[in-house]
Amino acid sequence: MPDSTYTPPKVWTWDQESGGKFANINRPIAGATHEQALKVGKHPLQLYSLATPNGVKVTVLLEELLEAGIQAAEYDAWLINIMEGHQFSSGFVEINPNSKIPALLDNSTTPPTRVFESGAILLYLAEKFGKFIPTDPAGRTECLNWLFWQMGSAPLLGGGFGHFYAYAPEKFEYAINRYTMEVKRQLDVLDRQLSEYTYIAGDHYSIADMAIWPWYGALVKNEVYEAAEFISAHEYPHIHRWADMIAARPAVKRGRIVNKAWGELHEQLHERHAASDFVNKTQDKLDNS
Ligand SMILES: N[C@@H](CCC(=O)N[C@@H](CS)C(=O)NCC(=O)O)C(=O)O
């Protein structure tokens, strides 16, 4: 058994020097830290986000809706830099009291509708536009099964495995073992499902794929946590087949770079306000102009 030298005190107190990649933004209290209104663009849908896996779910869906010819899905995507604490502005907290990206404001309704939690945003948009969610009860239920599977499972991948394997200031064998076991089990769940079906929830591409791909597709393709070798990603061939198929979709290629503020300059579109921004406003174009 790993040796532990830490004995929890009777009452936990906030140690602001606890270390770790996200130590400067982690806090034990909710609410705004500063007054700052959110910017608002001309489109009905205002998205406040960042291209983390949770953010990419939503920009992929919005681009898929536009690709399907639904002009009412036009949106402005504003960059929320979580490392700089933008999620704690008064404007952001008004639309997401939980201070996490992504958050959406639908100005086409009266009054405007706020939507937070990526799963709720996917469901809201899929229902609003009648796309990427089956309408028959059995198909819809299976789609929701996998959407909610993702919402419950991914915190164990991100907050558990990713945190302790990639971000924690020290490596703890107990924590890494525990979460690697769970994540490999989750990957096996997906691999078995995808050995039987083309897409996660059956024969049709849906919001379940859009929720799961940015996390588990990225994991097996070594795009998050640099952990593909560690978790033996080659053991999940059906996830690889599916991940390649999703990644090849034009809307996915666009959606994954919206609100991205790291990586290759041509794959960073900090803000998105028009389709032409993918051609003219990526960081390589802006830096050269
Ligand atoms: N369950 C939420 C999780 C969202 C989430 O964890 N967002 C992270 C980035 S991926 C965030 O905004 N973190 C900022 C913070 O923790 O202060 C969802 O799916 O929308």
C-alpha cells in the first residue's frame, strides 16, 4: 500500500498555496469575484466558452446545425479564459452560477434563456432545432442514456485520471491506479458498444457522439493528458475507428478550433462571429495582418 504522511485536520481550511495546475483558479466559494458584463454579438445565440472537451461539444453541435442548413443556429462565440478567472465575472455568473464553461444565452426567446452544463446545452439546442436527437421514444432514450453516461463518467476521466496523472504536483500511485482502472473500464464500455454500432447510440450520429468524442476520442488519440501509451489505447480499435470518422466531419473540424487559445496558430479561432472567420480570423491570419 502507498505510504501517506497526510493526516486530515479536524476542520479543513483553504490553503491557497496547495499547488497543481489549476490552484490559482480553484476556490471553495461560489459567486462573482469582479464586476464585468459579458459582450453580446448580433446573433440569437451567444456562447461563452473555451475549446476544452466540454466547450468543443457545443461548438461542434452549432457547426453541425449550420452545416445542416439551419441559419437560426448562427452564433457568436466569446472566449472565456478560465486561467485568468473570466468565469468569475458578474456577467458570466449571471448565466452560469457554477462558473464553468460552456454557457449559452439564447436571445431569440423572451426573456432570453440561459443554459449551462454542456449536456443541457446539447439537449437544448438539439430539441430547439429538431436535429441530432432521435424523435422515436426508444432512439431518444438510448441517445440520452449515452449523453448522461458521458456527463457522469467524464469527471472521473478529467477530474480523476487527468488530474492525478497529468496535473497534480505529485504523483500518487493510489489515485492514479484507481482512476486508470475506472477509465479503462469506461473505454471498454465504449469499445464494446462501438463494436456493434456505427455511432454511440446506434446507426445515427447524435449529440451522444458530440458529447463523448471530445473526451474519449481525444484520449485514445493522445490529444489529452499524453496518456495513450499509458492506458494502452491500442486495445480499443472500435473507438479509434469511430474517433477517426467523427474527426473527419467538416463541422467537427471547424467546431474544435472555436475558442481555442493554444496549439497551432491556424487552429486557433479565439472568437467566432461569422462562417468567414474560419478563413480570415484564425490566429495565423491575425498575427500576419
Ligand atoms: N459539468 C460541466 C463541467 C464544465 C467544466 O468543468 N468546465 C471547466 C473547463 S472544461 C471550467 O470551466 N473550469 C473552470 C473552473 O473550474 O474554474 C459541463 O459539462 O458543462
